[in-house]
Amino acid sequence: MRILSLIVTTLLFVSDLNGQIAYKLIMGVPVCFDSISGRKYSFDSGSGTFLFSPIQLDSKSILPVYGTDATGHSAFIRKVKCNLNIAGVARIENNIPCIITDTTCLGISLVLGIELFRDKTIHYINDLRQIDFNSALPESRRSEFVVMNMIKPFLGNKYFLKLNWTGKARKLIIDTGFNGEVLIGEQCDLENDKVYSSDVAISTLYESNKFIQIQSLISNINYNDIIFRDIKIDYVPAIKADVIGAAFFLKFKEVFFDFKNKEVWVSRELLTPHEPREIYFTMKDETITISFIDHRSCFYKNVGLRIGDTVEFKDQSLMEAVLQHECEVNDLFYNKAIETEICDSVFKAGK
């Protein structure tokens, strides 16, 4: 499932000789590169396989189908004939959905869905930023991990974890294509002085650049007697599901998703958390647009910036750099902003 603004960069990926494939974080999810097909791809346990394309396809090669995405939005979507072999990962030989996108910074062109990995174990090695798509957890290492049992209904392709939050058991879809930690779509009580808001431009299978507001707080969640602390919980009424996403699993040094035995093994060792970013941008046709903004940030409170605003950067060398490297606008901005007062570094275009 994608509730992401299309913030992407152009990156180089390499594989080592032991089957581990290097990944980069693009839009908050791990993305790998297949040098043979030339495609950047990700694994999305919450969806089926589909393609992204920046161009309209030959109408003779496409089949229209009707479907509904996670926001409840329904539309026709195109399917295309696909014959792809991602070496050491998966072979695709059927008709799959193709999403036409107008972004010039397409970071992911292929999403590998859960149907390709029902009988496999996928190993995330997050401290090295690698994925092994054909790796099992050795018996000798099991004491280093905590195991959680997946729930897989007889009908459907979704896998769930049953976790407890605020005294209520919740079935969360395991969704490595969602870039957050935990998302609650069901109505819930967030009357808490620690709740904060942010705005984001989202993209789903059938809709892009839709602005929604997210309410968030930091809380603990439980799996039986295991407590996971300081988890970011997002409440998004527009999403009709409860989800546990990539950012949760990226907290751990290693994760094994054993879909055949319906188990998730997370390492007892955690990684050092990164400082969250308070604003993100997208760029198209030399125009910089805000695609995410935290209401607690100085950008929102002091500068008065809002989601969807077009902006410019005060530093002219930064402006020149992003015009040459549109897809790297966010990394360029944050790398430059740490050298100066960050709130004074961006302003609304035309002012």
C-alpha cells in the first residue's frame, strides 16, 4: 500500500556475492536495483505486484480492470503483459497492474507483491542496508530474536500481526510498502496532549497528490508480554485499515519474514533512531512544492508554510543544485540546512 508523496532520488545499488542485495531508502522504504532489467524495485507485503510507468502505454498491450485502493477510492487501472526475471529474487510471467505517473523522479518502477513470496523467507539486514530474498533464520541464532506469529486468513493475501495498543487488541496488516511505523485507520480516541498533526500529499494505486492530515503520537505497543517502546502511531481516517509498516521493521538490526511458517522474527538489537524530518519537497518543471509538513515545525508555525505551497530556497547555490538534481531536492536541502538557521532557509515562492 502506498500513502506516499513521490519523493525520490537517483541512486546506485550493488549486490554482494552471498545473495544479499543492497537497498537504499526511497520514500522511506527499501529499494533495490536489478542491473539486468534496469529496474528499481521494492517488496510490498501489503499489495500485489505492479509496475510504475512515467509514460502512457500502447493501448493494444493493456487490459482495463476495476479496483478499490486503501482509501476507498475506486477506478479503472491498466494491466500489462509482463515477463521479467529479477535474478535471485522472483520471476513474473503474467498480467500485472501498471500505474501511470507524471513524476520525472520515478524512484521505483516495479513493486514485488506478496503473492511472489508466500513460501519464502525474506531477511532484512538493516544495519548493512541489505535484503536476502532467499534466507532462513538458522536455529543457532534464534535466541537473538523475538518471534511474532502472523495471521493469514484462508481467503485473501494479507498477513497480519495481532498487537495490543491502549488496551485493545488490533490486527495490523504487515505492509512493507507503507513508509510509517503503525497506522490506525479505524476511529480511535486520540484525546491526548502529546498528539500532534502533520499534512502529507499521498499517492495510492488510483490517486495521486491528495492532501490529507495525519494525527500522531509516540506510544508503546505490545505483542503478548513483549513491549515495543516509542512507536509512532499515525491516525489517518482516509485509510480503511490498521497497518504496521516499513519504519517499524527498520528499527531492528535484522528481521526475518517467514511467510511459509507465518512468523516474523525481529532482532533483540535495535538500531540508533534517526532524527525525523519536519518537511519534505517534490520538484517538477523547476517548481518546488511542499509534500509533507509537521505542524510543530518552525516552517509551519513561524514561516507560515502549508502543504502544497510552492517555495524557494534562500541559498542560491542550493537553488542551483536542486535545479540540476531535481530528484535529490530533500537530501540537498537537509545537507545544506544544517549549516545555517533551517527556518530561514526556505520561503514561499513570490515573496
